[in-house]
Amino acid sequence: MIGDKKDNVEFIEEKQERKEHKFGSIKDLLDGSLIANDFIAKQLTYIVFMVVLAFVYIANRYHAEKIVRASVELTKEISDLRAEAITTSSELMFISKQTEVAKLVESRGLGLKESIEPPKKIIIEK
């Protein structure tokens, strides 16, 4: 009978102990046993929080770069508009000279002539 007990030993189920790894390998990551690890399962909320924080950080970086690009574009536009305003004002100053006005009137054939007499002051005494 003692021999019979030893023969039946192979049918007794033994609990297999899991090997706990502190650092998982690529194989553990691929077969999913890394996530099933108790340490990882306990820290899952923290890991999810860190992933969400990383996404927010990346989104913030892209948003900041977009704002910087828009700022540079607006600075260029302001510079172009300032140059255009200076050019326009200098053209206006040139065109408003008395000699240029006389040339424009003559070239367009308006029939106006420049006064040769200086203006006179009219004084009314009461």
C-alpha cells in the first residue's frame, strides 16, 4: 500500500508559484504577463495617470509651438504693413508738393492755372 500512495502522487495538483519579476522583459510585455504582475496591477492607476499627463504635456507643447508660429507670422505681417505705410506716406508727401500738383493738373487737362499774384489780406473795419 505504501507503494500505491507513491504512485498516486503524480495526480496531486501542486500550486505553481509565479515568479515575480521586478523588471519585465520584452517577452513578458508581449505575452501579457507583465500586466498580470501584482506590483504592476497595484500601480496601474499611477501608470495611467502618468500616461495621461504625458499626453497633456505633448498637447501643450504642440499648442505652444502653434502660438509661436502664429506670433512670428503676425510679426512679419506687421513689418510688411509698416513698410507699406511708410511708402504710402512718402508718396503722399511727394504728390502733395506744389510743383507735383501743378504737373498733375496740367497732365490731366483740367484747365486750372497757378496764381502768380500773392494772396491779399482783406481787412474789414467796424
